[in-house]
Amino acid sequence: MFDRLTQTTLGWPYLVVLSLKIALALGMFVLAIYLGQSNIRRLAKHSTRLSKSAPQLMLALGIIVFILGALLNTLFEATIAPH
């Protein structure tokens, strides 16, 4: 039953996509912390380019992370498929 999972060699493409997904997800986490500190930014009375584009950047990173997750699933399924 679990034989196909225990004998799987994923390879470099899977590991590269996985590390890219983790890095982008961590970037989203940092951006969410930055967006959560909006009171501090209001006190500073200045808006930076990052503060203006942060919501769009968060959305774009979320879409890319979602697509990378689908790609990881495809790579894994292709690896465990019987030849």
C-alpha cells in the first residue's frame, strides 16, 4: 500500500521548486508583518514605494506560491507514476 511512497526519489527539480516555494512563503510572512504594522507607518507620516505596492505584492506572492504548490504536486505524481 505504501510502497510507492517509500521508494520515491524526488530529484533536483522537486527540491529546487520546494526551496523556492519556501523562500517565497517566508517573504510573504515578512510582508504580512510589515503590513500589520500600519499604525507605525501612519505615525511616520511618509509612504514608501513598498508600502504602496505591498498589497499587490502580497497577492502576487500568494498566487506564485499556490502555482508552485501545484507544480510540486505534478512533479511528485510524475515521480511515483509507474513507468
